[in-house]
Amino acid sequence: MSLLVRLLPGFFGSSRLDASMWAGLVGLYIAQAIPMYLVIAALPPILRSQGVDLSVIGGVVLLALPKILKPLWAPYIDRLSRHERIGRKGIVLCTQSIVLLAIVAASQLDPVADLGILLSLLMVTAFALSTQNIATDGYAVEHLPVAHQAAGTAVQSGAAAVGVLVGGSGSLLLYDAFGWEIAVLSIGLVSFASVSLFLTVPEALGKRDAADIHQKPSLRQFFNRSGALAILAFALIFRLPEGAIRALEQPFLVDAGLSLSMIGVVTGGSAAVVGLLGAYLGMVVIRRFGLVAFFITFVVARSLVLAAFGAAAMYGLPHEILIVLSVTSTFLRYVGLVGVFTTFMRYASLSQAGTDFTVLSSATLLIYMTGSVASGVAAQAADYAIVFWLACGVSIITGSIAIRLLKRVNF
């Protein structure tokens, strides 16, 4: 913690006074990302290596449901966070304890023979992490002024990159070396240790108080706010093309002749480094040029990459170019997340910070997954090139509409 306290002020441009708050926020987001990527990145190949059917492995996607459904209980988490004896810190401690207990129990199971019980425990973990995420996002909104919000979302996106590296790649390495029990227990302990950074920080440190502390958090309050429909429409359309490319990228690389080990390095191991760089660049661009200029540039870059994938599928470009395209796609995905989450953070009300941010982040995840499913169906019916070029057109159209919607929202 002391090292983070010394490094974070310089990295984010904040004062030493709030460095411990930054360290706590880093710990919170990493603690959530590591178990999540154990499930979505490491578990499927582990199960497949043990001969589990692909149709069963596909059911792992259902563990994402709590992340989509969490707006339903987000207002109650905001209400609990106001309780002087609970607060966001109490919610985080409770949910992280549930995560640790579920992971410890999961470590004692055979991932194949006890798959039904394992998936049930992981669903409990998913609900706990989603609930913790509501409290975490609310904490970030309440503690980060506008000048530091891009940095806060860079932390959030960067934590996902760390999750890929530790929870995904790290879990697989531990599994190969020491087996299931050690791999899973190690992830649980690292996650809980990361939360300890937050638990040592006074919750009141740097907190921005709402103008109306007596307003009861609710979904109705979200929709009653000026600009709510515009910002929700933004959340529902902006990442649709990204879901399409994310779902098809790895199958396309396989069919293009790249080895599985090379694909693993490109889309897995390198994602952490590329993701951290992308999150940092996104923060810098937003700080210097603002959100509108950021999104205009991003939509152009995203559309060009999608068009390049279409050309690669049509003309069969060399593997070296495909690798560059894949790395660029990953880089842009993390850049874009910083812009999207900064937008949500600026819109969220201090009177129900967790609820507002959660509604928007769940909406964008839903459309991201919709794009993934739709692209898979389309690619099966047509071919990669048509889907990539179609996604390029969708990127230009939805990106243009999203930017117009953004201009209508009064932050």
C-alpha cells in the first residue's frame, strides 16, 4: 500500500492527500476483476481440457446475468450505503467475504465431477461481485471530481487488464503447475488482499456530498432526470459493433491459420499490457480534448479497424497483419471503455451514484453481448468479411448517433 500511495499521485496528477483513496479504488476494482476472469477466461479452457462438452461450457455465459440484472437491486445498495454503521465499506466487506467463502468451497470440488455444484457456487460469486461493483462504482462517483473522473475510469479499465493477466492467464499457469485447488485458492486470496487496500481508507475521505441527501434512491429517480433517455440510448447503442468484433476475432484468427498458442499470446497475455496502455491513453485524450472530440476520434479508429478486418477476411492478409489488427482491436476496446465509463460517471447523480452508474453500465454490457450473439449468427449464415464490413457500417451510424446524443446531455 505504501508504494501505491507514493506512485499514484504522480500517475494520476492528484495530490498526496488523496493518494490512499486512489490506492483503495485500485484495490477495489482489481479485487472484482480477478475472480471474474477466473470464471470467464480460465474456467472454459480448464473444463475443455478435461473433456467437458462445448455446449455445457457455453452455459458459463449465464454467469454474466447478475451483471446485467444488478440495476434491479442497485437502489437498495445505495440506501444501505447511507447507513452510518454499514456504508459502502460494510457492503464491500460483506460481499468480498461471500466471494472468498464461495471460492474456498469451489476449490474443494472436482471441476468436472462436481460441475453442477461448482456453477452454483460461481453464480453466488457472480451475484456478490455484481453487488460489490454497485458499491464500488458508487464510491468512485462520490469521491472523484470531474477533473479526476477519467483517471478513475482508467483505473477501472486497467483493473480489467490486470484481471485478464492474473485471473485468466495466471489461473491457467497455476492450474498447470499445481492443480485446481491451489489455483482457485490463490485467486481468492489475491482478490481479498486487494480489497484490504480499500478497507484501510476512511470512507469519508474526499467524499462529495449530494445536494439532496434525503432523496430516496430508485430507478424512477434515474428516469426522472433530465437527459436520462438520451444517455441511456447512448449506452444502448455505442458498443454494439465492439461486441461483434470481440465475438468473431478469435474464431477468425483460428480459421485464418494462426496457432492456438499464438492466439493465446495475442488475445490473452498481451491484452494486459495493451489494455493498460489503452486505458492510460484514453484518460490523457479525454483530459486534453474533452469527451466529444474523444468519441469522434474513437469512432473513426474503430470503424477503420473493422474495415481492415473485413479486408483481411476477403483478401487473406498475412498473419503478421492479422496480429497487428487483433492487438489494435484490444487496445481500442480499453480506450473506448475509459470514454464510456467517464461519460456514465459524469452523468451519475451523487444522491444515487451506484444506481445511476449501474443502470448505464448494465445497458452497455447488454448491447455488447447482443452484438456478440448477433455477429455469431450472421457469420454462420454469411461469412466473416460481410459481418466485419456490416459492423463497420454500424459503427459509423451508431457512433454518429451516440455523439449527437452525448451533446444533448447537460453534465
